Amino acid sequence: MTSPVPDPSPELLQRALAVRRAAGQLAQSSDAERQAALEAMAAALEQASAEILGANAADREAALADGLPPALAARLVLDGPKLTAAVAGVRQVAALGDPLGRRQLHTELDQGLVLERITVPLGVVGVIFEARPDALMQIAALAVRSGNGALLKGGREARRSCAAIHAALQQGLAASAVSPQALDLLTSREESLALLKLDGLVDLIIPRGSNALVRFIQDNTRLPVLGHADGICHLYVDAEADGEEALRVALDSKIQYPAACNAIETLLVHHAIAADFLPRAVAAFVAAGVELRGDAGACALGVPLPASEEDWGTEYSDLVLAVKLVDDLEAALAHIARYGSRHTEAICTTNPATAEQFLRAVDSAGVFANCSTRFADGFRYGLGAEVGISTQTLPPRGPVGLEGLITYRYRLRGHGQTVADYARGDQRFLHRSLPL
Amino acid sequence: MTSPVPDPSPELLQRALAVRRAAGQLAQSSDAERQAALEAMAAALEQASAEILGANAADREAALADGLPPALAARLVLDGPKLTAAVAGVRQVAALGDPLGRRQLHTELDQGLVLERITVPLGVVGVIFEARPDALMQIAALAVRSGNGALLKGGREARRSCAAIHAALQQGLAASAVSPQALDLLTSREESLALLKLDGLVDLIIPRGSNALVRFIQDNTRLPVLGHADGICHLYVDAEADGEEALRVALDSKIQYPAACNAIETLLVHHAIAADFLPRAVAAFVAAGVELRGDAGACALGVPLPASEEDWGTEYSDLVLAVKLVDDLEAALAHIARYGSRHTEAICTTNPATAEQFLRAVDSAGVFANCSTRFADGFRYGLGAEVGISTQTLPPRGPVGLEGLITYRYRLRGHGQTVADYARGDQRFLHRSLPL
């Protein structure tokens, strides 16, 4: 079996080394220098707006000629208002607090032997994103703000847009204390595949695209991947739910943006409220154009199509919803544990004890009571910006802000201390906490 | 090419499911319940000490008969004092602060819509450790304290010891609020291999053993692995070092426990101090039984053997040390960046500015000034106990305490809020920080 991932070419290795070197410098820059660099990036994007919009128009024309599917073509669009919003986004990231140099731990191990744990950048991130060219600006801003170099690979369809944006970003950085070499743009499919093999040169891969893209990347790299392949989210409508409120939350959770990973795929309804709730819910969902697939109990109450076993484990990412009646909270929890992807689950209930039981028991990155699953998002959480959403269990989990791009380092300052003295018992550790 | 890792048997899947169910209950237990469980585990180990010591004697006898290498046989030993120390360790872990239920973030997204981020257990950890049977007690204590289930696999040589320890731990848990099913002991090689494929049932693999074991596991699982394959640590002796102190630190860093990952493999010496420092260092290292391999400059000053290119990238884990002269701090940093494994590096210098430059520039989990690299250890750092040392860049990094066994979850409590209202602009986010 040959791996589908080619080895990096000497040219790519050279480029990655250059990014790593630039990132090493960037990691030691001051907060003010990084803020100024983001302002220079924003200003350069504004100055180059004609070129960027022109390049995007050319990408869209080519997409039309190539018969690109409309959904993909729509994501490609970068018009004036979108560019303005993206530039404003760069300035918002500049305004976020400095994630670097924060002291998380400060301990006097012994007299004159002081340990501290300080936040530092990861190093170099590799970002692979599909069609949407505005992602390039957002990720570049997040990377520089957090002191990281980045190897960026956009979709083939957006290559003219990405090249124009990247040129502007480099021009901006050239007028700052941050080296333009900190951001490199990969253009070929071979390069983006070889990126997955840059062990030791890249510290984190961030795929921003389809589930299939994320799964392919997870299967083909030893580097850590920040992302999630599945978003099978549930809403459980409890026996003691407020039916009106539950319906509003259910509709929003499904139809506000059905392609999003935090939209629900399955609605679980307590049997005691089903006869009252479900017929109204069916009418509302059908009116909203949602195809409903139910178990026997749900079908008996008006759900038009039967659900198969496969439905419970499917992320539709579309106007389709599976519906199931459950006997009690325990049955709802068991269904979620079996079929969920630990992304986001919600309960609707007026009983606070039931809500708290759900919030305690469900083992997902987000667990909500009486509100829409669509709130699972970095901006809505108030994180300021989002690198991505992670469904891995280890932190960073859930919507990830700048936090996903930093790590920490232990520093220890002494005066010639040796471990042998402590091992022999001549010296003893104090382990006294010092103020952060 | 067939994978060396077999699929889990139905029996192993059943057992892993049982651990996962028990872990789900354990995750919701109180601090006091988990502390009491650890006390019960400690008491049961004390009660079963005769059985445990007898089982260990049988393991050692079998090892002798099988001609096990002395180093491995030594790690197998669990005598009275060691067992007493291990039981005391279980009680020390009980006394550590509760890592669960800590609120890390608390934000009012809008009136009546409150987000919090709470620490929770990972779920189930899979631990594979070689020979040393005391590791089983330490890891079991850490797992239960942090609310995690564990699938534990000890070395074949220690199977009688592990079985006796596991039986005692289960007996202890049976007298507590924690289900004995939370800790399962795997015994066959097939099971420990299949453990690597328990996606969705196991959240983290912790290998405690040789570099070869860690590397094999990293290459054969999609699950996250907490560990490190390489520990190529450096000590740089600066031109302005105190020679006496630098020699003491260098010796401790190499010989205090040469098999440890935080022992140095390469000594970098500034050329300006080399003529004074190196001949004395060579004499001291040779007297301590250390084989020295140097570059041309080092050999000219008394290092007996020449080093090859391969030496700079080798973790000897033994009484061997590579020595190189460097022109300045920059050259030392470049050597570390090229050959280091980002584990732990130290500088000896009396110049505070040089020390700070080194502490800022070196991108390793631990960066030390004027003390031994051997301090890179969870106990010495004051973390109370150590799960392992991680050389990955993402947190947890460096020596990892209970922190490595926990993650967090976002909880959002509302009153029927929907995202559509905010998307339309009818509602605006407050994002007001609340007290933790």
C-alpha cells in the first residue's frame, strides 16, 4: 500500500524552514509590534482592495466557466462589503488581549530556584481551507496576533483571490517589525498534501472545510489536527418542557443554518409530551421545508418518513431531521452517548433539576439548557475570533479562539542547584506558590 | 501491508464499554467520594500486602529463570519499602486538590444566557507500562482522583504482581462509591494492541516505557498519545559561566540518572571558556565513568573520542555524552534548534542578560538557567504527581500532573434564546465577564 501523501519536496522544506525561522523571531516580538503588524496588514488590504476584488471576480468567472456547483461558487464570493468586514475583523483580532507571556504558574521550588510557566506561541501552523477566501485574512490575523508563523493553503478555485490577499498581507508585514516570511501561501495540491508530513516544522494542522477533508487529514498525518469530522448534535424535549419555547429552540437549532456543524440532526422527544408537542412541531418543520424521519412512535404522531438505524448516526448538514420518542431522560442520555459526536447537545425543560442532571451527565464539548445549539460558536461565546471547533476530548475543546494557537513553557532559574542534593535528602523542596 | 494492530475482540469491546459506563458514573462523583475511594484503595493494598509481595517474588523468580536482563529485572522489584511508598503515594494523590468542577470561564452572553466552562474528566485512559508494577498503583490513583476510568496493561514479566495489585484495588473500590469496573486490567499482548483501536471508547493513551514503545504506539493509533519518544537535552556553558558551578550542573544533568529522559546528551561549550573549562570537565566525567565524544575542537582539549554527525541526534540514555565547542550563544541556539527534541535545555552563565535571552529563545517544554536539567519532573515542579512528560507542543506540555487527565466542557443556560434573533440584529450580545 503506498501512502497518498507524498514526501515534501526540497523546495517546500526550504520554504517551511524559512517560515519557521521567521516564526522564531515573531515569537519574541512585543505585543505592540504584533498589534502594529495587524494594523499594517489591515491597511495594506484596504490599499489593495481593487486588486483583491478584481482577482475574486476572475476566480468567480473561471468557476462559472468550469461549472462549479452553486453552493461552492457562493462561498467563493468576496465583494466590497465582505472585504470591508474581513478587514474590520483583522483590526478586531488586533484589539484582543495579548495571549502571550502570561504567567500561569509561579512556584519557589526552593530558595533561589524559581519555576514559572509562561504562555508562548505553538510555532508554525498549517492551515488548509476550502473555497472561502476571507478565511485567509482571518487566519493570518490570528496567527500573527498569537506569534505564530503559518503555511496557508486555500482552495484551487480561490487561487487568484488568495494570491492577491497574500501579496497585500506581505506588503503590510514588510512595513512592520514582523517578517513577511512568517506567512507563506501554498498553491498546489502536492504542497498541501506534503504539508501533512512536515513533522518538526509544523506544530498544528487546522483544516477548515468539509468533514471528508478533515477525516482525510486526520488519517494522513502524525501532526496534531484541530478540527472535527462530525457534528451530530441532539435536542431533547423533556416531559416538562414549555412546548412553545421548545419548538422555537428546535426550529432555530435546525434551520437557522442547517449546513453548520452545530445544527441538530436528531430531535429526541419525551413520550409524555409527544402527543401534544410533536404534531405542532411536524407542521412547523414541514412548513420550513425540513424533511422529517421518525421512529415508529414519531411516525404515529405525524412524522412522514420512517428513520433507519443509519439515520441516528448521520450528519445531514441539510434540511433533514431525525425524530425519536424516548421514555425518559435516561433513554435520551443513552441515545446521545451511543450516537452523538460529543459536539453540542441541548435540553428543553422547565424543571431545573432535570436541566442540571442533563448538564452534568452529557459528555459533549457544549451542553445547553433551554437555548439553541447554534450558540456553539467562538464569536457567540465571546472569544473574539474562532480558529475552529474541536470535538477532540483533550483541550482545546469546543469553539477555539486564540487559545488554540498558544502553548506554554516552563522556565526555571537557579544558582547551580543539582538534583543529587535533593535525592540524597540534603536539600528539601519548599514548593511555595508565588503571586502570578 | 497489513496493520500490526488487530481489531478489538467482542470481549474487549464489552470490557471497554463497561469501563466507559463506570467512568460516566465516576465523572459525576463528589470530591469526597473520590478521596474516600483512594483511601479505600490504599487500605486494601495494605491488607493485601502479603499477596502482592508474594506475587512479585514469583514474578522475579520467573524472570530469573527466563534470563531477563538485569536492568529489566531490577525494575520489576516491588519489596516492602517500595510497596509502603507506593501506598503513601496513593494517599498523597488523594490529598491533591480536586481537579474537577473548576470554573475556568463565566460569561453573561446576554441577559439570562450564561456560559461557563467547567473542568471535567477525559473519560477513559488507556495506560501501557513496562515492567515496574508500582506504576499501576500510581496511575490507578491518578485516574480515580481525576474521575477517569482506566484500561491498564502492565508488562508480561510483572503479570502476577499486577494481578494481585489490581485485585486489591478492586476490593478497595468495592467498599467505596466508585465502581470497581472503572479500572480494568488487560493481560495479553493482543489486548494491549487492540487498545490502540478503541476509538470512541478510550480518550487518551499513556505509554510509560521505552522510546521504542512510545514511537510504536504513536505510529499505530489515531487516539491522542501523552508521551515523548525522544529526550535529547542540552546544556550550554556560556563564556561567562562560573566554571565550578557549570561543572557541578553538567555532572548532575548527565550522571544523576543517565537513563532518564531529562538527562543531557550533548554539552555545548563556548570556545572562550573551553580551554579552561573542558580539561577539568573531561577529567570529572571520565572519573564518573562517562564516555565522551567530541567535535574536533573538543577533542583538541582532551575529549577522548570523536563524535559523528549521528551523535548530535542520539539519545544515549546511558553514560555517554557528546561535546561540542560553539562560537557564541547564537550558534548554541542554532544547534539546539536543529538537533534538540524540545524537551529540556539549560544554560550556565553569570550574565543575566544572556540567561534571559536563552530563556526567551529556546523553544522547549523546559528552559533552565543555572540548574540541572534533571529538575524537569512533576514531583520536583511541585505538581504532586506525574502522569508523564510530554514533548508535544500543544498543552499539556512538559511534566504533566493531574492536569493531563482532565479537559473542560462549555455549559450554557438560557430561557429559549435562538440564534436567529441575534443574526437578524434584534438582540445583541453583552459578553459580560462574571466572577469565576
